[in-house]
Amino acid sequence: MKLISFFLTSWFLFNQFSSNDKDPFAPNENTIKLDISKAITDTDAFISKLKITKVVKLKGDADTYISASRKIIDRDNKIYICDYIESNLSIFDYEGNYLSKVGAKGRGPGEFNRIFDFTILDDGSYVVIDRNGLIQFDKDKKYVSYLFQNPIQICYMKGNEYAVYFGATKYSKSTNHIMVYDTDYNVKEKYSPFPEETEDVTTGFFDIGGIKATPFGMLYNELSSPVYHEVLNDGTVYPKYEITGNAHIWPYEKRNRIKSFAKMKSEEAKIIYPYYQFQENSNAFIFTLTLEDQQLHTFYYDKISKKLYKPALMQEPYMAAFFKPIFGLGMNQKHEFIIPVYMNWFYRNYNKNAETKAVLTKHFPELLTLAEGTDEYSNPALVYFTFGE
């Protein structure tokens, strides 16, 4: 009887203290499951949900050329866009005119070795992530200070506080994936702690996992995790979305097995994991995954109808310049999405590809004029759009 009682007690305790009890941030019954196997691929169904509200064609030349945008912020009637390759943070008006820039490319104080990300605080000051650390500028774009840290993403939180995201690496100067700082670099909050025994991984995983400011607070994705967590304005953290529907999805339970994940990724194994570009507003959640084919695929979740879309049209090679969040997926103060369409791609391909012209004529007439007057130094056009009912 004692033996039976022991097993019954053990069974009860196991069920009472399940993995969700041990990890309060694990996906649960309230987490929205996004089953990618059921994503709607029909083009007309997708287009019926999408509305282009504005197109801004950024003007440029060889000196103001943007070759690889990574972040776009629309704020106070200006457009701010950072270029990873050129290491510039450029400012444009709504007519697409180049106005000025923050900082400069170089290795001195207030200069960028390789710009990764940036944000703008309530007082108009700028915080930029460079390859070697955090750089602050005041509202007049004058250099203020520098902190030797190595995060790879940043987003606004509230007031003059901002969150930074660290990839899991033995070189991280952090105990957590996410740290919240004020302008004096005081730590205000910490989220998503690294595992106690961080594996010996040297890469920072530049394009996996990350953080985004949303109308509700912050959305973050831990490195290699299929779960997106939300941090509300009151500090509450909960697992909001989970990617499901395919056995090749790298599981939440293995999110801390960074070395194994890195090995699988380097060997181009058939694993599925989130890319760093995602964004959310009241009606939609847009995210990008690397699928088994090692290609990036963008999904659109309509939060009103609770339907997931992966339009087949957008996977066609001739649509490479359209709605690809790889070069930044932003959101303005009206909570419209912003995505760049690269004009030099038009310069090289538009007049040679009848399929592109036919698709634009049918589905995106607002974009038909974008190819006019383009050349090899044409800057991207920014397409503002909404999605969902």
C-alpha cells in the first residue's frame, strides 16, 4: 500500500507542477495558435484584406542612396530610415525629399561602424545600436554619449526608456535577452533571462529573434523560439502567439539549446524558425519564418476573422521587391504598416518582365508609377498599408 501511495502522490505532484507551472511563460491554453499548415494561399482572398493607404517615393542620389534599410520610423511628419550597409540614419519628409541625417559613417565619437537599429524617445533624442555599442544623440542630432554593449535590436518603451535585445552569445554583456534602459543607462527592467548555463556560442544571431514596440507595449521573440511574448504597458508578460502546424518547427522546449540550433541552421537542416522582422497592430500580426526550403515566407494574421494568410503570389521571384519585410517592416503613429519597395529592382527588371506589369495592373495599381524615372541610385518607395477586416 505504501508503494501504491508513493506512486499516486508522485503522479499527482507531476501533474500539479507541470512544465507550465515551472515556466510561467510557456505557451498555454490562452496562447493564440498560428497553424501555418492552414494558412490561406489564395491571392484574391489576401488582396481583399489589404489596403494601400499611401506611397512615399524617397528621392536620392549617389550620396543619399539607401541600399539595405533595416528599420523605418514614421514620426512627427518625418520618415527616419537606417541603412545597414551604408551605415546611415537618414531623414526624409512626406514628399520623399532628403532632409538630413543623424551621425555619420566612421569610427569616431558619434560615428557608425555598422548601424543595426535605432529608436526615438519622447524628448526627440535618438538611441542607435552600432556594431560596438549604444550611441545617444540629442533632439538636435548632436552626439551625447556611448555605452559599450552589444545588443542587436532596440525599441521604444515609454517616456525616455527603451528596450534592447541581445542574441544569446558568450560575448553578451547581459544576463537577459531583453534589458530596459533610461537615457543614463540605468537598468529599469529585465525580461527573458538567458539560461544559467549558456552554451559556448560565438554568434549573435543577427537576424533571429527580436523586439518590436506595439500599440499595447512590446512584443518579443526569443532566439529560435516559436513563441511571441507580449509585455504590456503595466509590465505583465504572457505568451501571446505560438507558431504551430509543422513537425519541423524548432520547439519552445529547445529554445535554450542554442548550440544545437546553430549547428542545425549552419547545416541547412529542415527546421522552421522565426525571422527578426515582425509587427503588430490592433487588426493584424505580420511575421516572417524561415521554412524548410531555407527561404523567407511572410504570414499575415487577421486578428478580427482569426485567419492566417501566406499569399502564393508573394513567393513568386518576380515579386521579390514587394511586401518582403527583410528590409524593414515599420508602423506609423496611425498604426498603419510601412514596408519598402526597392526602386533599383524596378530599374533592372520592370521593363523586362511582363508578369510583373500584369500583376501590378491587376492587384496593385497604386504601385504602377513607381518604375517611372528610376535608375540604379533610386531609393526605396515606402508603401503604407492596413490588413484585416
